[in-house]
Amino acid sequence: MRISRHISIAALAISAIALPIAAIAQAPMPKPERVQFAKGTSSKTIKGTIKGDQSRLFVVNLRAGQKVSVKLVTSNASNYFNVTAPGAQQAMFVGSSAGNSFQDTVPSSGDYTIDLYLMRNAARRNETANFTITIGATG
């Protein structure tokens, strides 16, 4: 009886650890939001809020040679964005090291992803960021 009790306690302890890990692993990825410019315009401004480990993914279709710009205004100093080219494994712009403003000529055509997020320190504290992000393209 004593051995089975220890096994039960050990199983309970393992499940208590595994449950939060499974919940984290199953956190839903944000649904990408397609960014389209209104007729006659070359940019779009989006306002919103993220909290904790939430993020927002914006997808904009660009042609090779177009100039793209992304500007973030936020209430939280730990709120940034990354820009990733179509098919790329790594971001071409990393906001946490380069700031909250990006401008470049895109090298290839396709869907570029803009990932808006809170840094891990702020996410762990479940902080909130009110943001305004403006995405533009010309050329």
C-alpha cells in the first residue's frame, strides 16, 4: 500500500508539471490578418491592444522593388515588431534590436509577415500594450 501511495503522489506531481507545459504548447497561434490598402491609398493604420503573450500577425503582399515602411507607436516600451520575407526562416528586421520604425526596398515578391509582440519580460508580467501600427508600400 505504501509503494502505490508513493507512485500516486509521483504521478500527481508529474501531471501537475506536465499540464501547464501542455497548456503553453497548445496556446493558439494568432490568425494572420491580411493588410490591404483602400483604393487610392498606399498605407493602412491599425490600432489595437495586446496583452501578455498575445501577438498579432499582419500579412501584406508586396512586389519586388517596392518600398515598404512600418511604424509602431505604442504605450509599452517592450512592444516591438519583426518583418519576415516570404519563405524566409529569419526576420529581415528585428524590432527589439532595431527600433519601432522600418523602411526598405523589398527584394522579392510575395507575402511579407509583420509580427507584433511584447518582449518576454513584459509578457511574463502580463503587461498590456496599446498600439498604432502603420504599414505602407510605394512603387
